[in-house]
Amino acid sequence: MTDPKKSETPKEEPALWESYGSFPVWVLKLISALTPDFLISKSPAPKKKLPQ
């Protein structure tokens, strides 16, 4: 059976006048457009393993 809570709906991008967290979406899109490609990392930084 399928779980109605786990429906796979495509995520919609927020409109320009909405906010994502505490930032307006238009500010985030502006920052994204002005940031050079070499500053944007495509993969997350490696996590340091803590001694156990």
C-alpha cells in the first residue's frame, strides 16, 4: 500500500515575493546570479571524523 503522508509531489520553487527562512527569495536569486561559478561547490565538504 502507499502511504498518503509520503506522496511524491514535485517541489515547487517559491515565488520571488515569498521568503525562504529569513531571506526573501529575490535576494537569494540575486546572490546566486552574482556569485562566480568557481565559488560554488557542487559537493559537500568532507566531514571530519571525531575520535571515539
